[in-house]
Amino acid sequence: MSRVIEIVEVTPRDGFQPIGPWIPTEVKVDFLRRLAATGLRRIEIGSFVSASAIPQLRDTAALVEAAAALPGLRPQVLVPTARRAEEAVAAGARFLVYVLSASEAHNQSNLRRSVAQSVEDYARMLDALPADMELRINLATAFDCPFDGRIAVEPVLALITRLAALRPDVEICLCDTTGRATPDHVAELFAAAMAAAPGVAAWAYHAHDTYGMGLATTHAAYREGIRIFDAAAGGLGGCPFAPGATGNVATEDVVWMFERMGIATGVALDALLPVARDAAALPGAAAGGRARAALLGCSA
């Protein structure tokens, strides 16, 4: 098994999106630079979404421009529709993350459309994308829905095979949006998904830590062969359209766990800790994670 993993830092998008007080763009750019300086090479810098729905992300185009000046960085942006993908491409984005949900109820809450309509929209987006565009699918509520509860494996597999048939050379990220997934469920779904769609270019896992299971499910995904993991410095985050869901698994916790296991992350924990501390201290932020307090000897 590979002894190297890749962390996708999602604080600038998933971590900042539920924060009410406006974070000035220059502060976001500073966080972006500091995160990149820790060795993080992939950072989800924002999302092209309705400014009225998620006001905190209305300056994503400025983050795209700032990220372009950071050598070696692979910035990605989340888009919920083909129309928003056009905006992202026009702003200079070269790595898109298309999001849809495995559950009908959450897709309607989050995107105001059915899952089938999102699949059709994804196909339209593929037809319009430049050939050199990197692409990922974020499959939200792949394990659990805030409205419908635990999601059975079979319908998720059916959706994955439909998406993979449209374009197999993409990365597919299975997301535990509510943080209610358990290690056995994560292992079962990844094993089944990789068998059902063997042509998919890469698989990733996005954990939330609402019930304190983020590291356990991350490790379960690793044991199934997953090597790409989303995390947020300071344990920030949460989906505005998933009632009760709290932050992502903390990047510093993920780095500490894997490095302790002898698995390289490419991230300098000593450099990451002060960034995570400052992210957790942002006004309106709901922080999570444990390694930060343990290693810095503080309570935040």
C-alpha cells in the first residue's frame, strides 16, 4: 500500500462558507498564501455560487487570480451548475469541482433540482468545457442525508456508474456531508464503487467530524485504497443546506495521524498549526479538531 497521501485543503471554500461576518478578501488571500507555504499543493479556494445564498464566497474570482500567482499550487473551485462553470472558466479557473447529491431531498435543498436534472446539467457542462480542464465530482450525502437518513449503497452505485459513463477520466469524491458515516459504511461503499466503476481516474474522500468520526472514517477509506482526502485547517466548515452538520475533519488532525503512521502528507505540521489556530479564531467560525490544542498547549 502506498505510504503517501494527498490532502485537499478546503478551508477557503467549505471552511469559510458558513461564517457570517465578512472575511475581507485580503485576509482570505493571506490564508491562501500561508496554507500553500505549509506544503499543501491542492486548495479549494472558493465556489461560484449565488452571492445571496452564500455571501461569504462572492469574491471567489479574486481568489482565483491570487492563486494563479502561487507557484506549484493546484487551486480548485466548486460549481453547482453548468452556468456557474462557465463563470468559473471565464474567471480563469482551470480545475472545477462539480457538486451534486446522492439523495433527492438534499439535492433539492442544495441545488433546487432533482438528481436526474443535475446529471443532465453535468453532461451539458462536459460538452462545453475546454479540453485541458481538470475535473472532479463531489458526490454529497453519499453516506447519509440530513433529511432522509442513511443512504443505501445500491442507489449511490447506480448514480456513480451513470456519472462515470459520461466521462470516466475524472476524480470522484464521496462526501460524508453530515458526519454521520461510520467506518464500515465508508469501507463498503468505496469497495463497491471502485468495483462498479473501475475506469474512474481517481477517488477521494471528504469527511465531516460532526460526531467525532472524521479520522476513523478517513482511516477506513485509506485502508480501502483511497489516497486523496479533503480536510480543513482548524476543523472549520459545514454545509448551510445540511441542518446540524458541523465542520470538516481538521487538516492538522489528518496530518498528525498519517505522519504518526509513517505515511507522508507533504505538509509541515509546525507551519500548519498557527494557520489552523488563526482560522479557528476567526469571528463567527465554529472550530473543531484536537491536535491543534494538544500540540499548541491551548484550549482553542
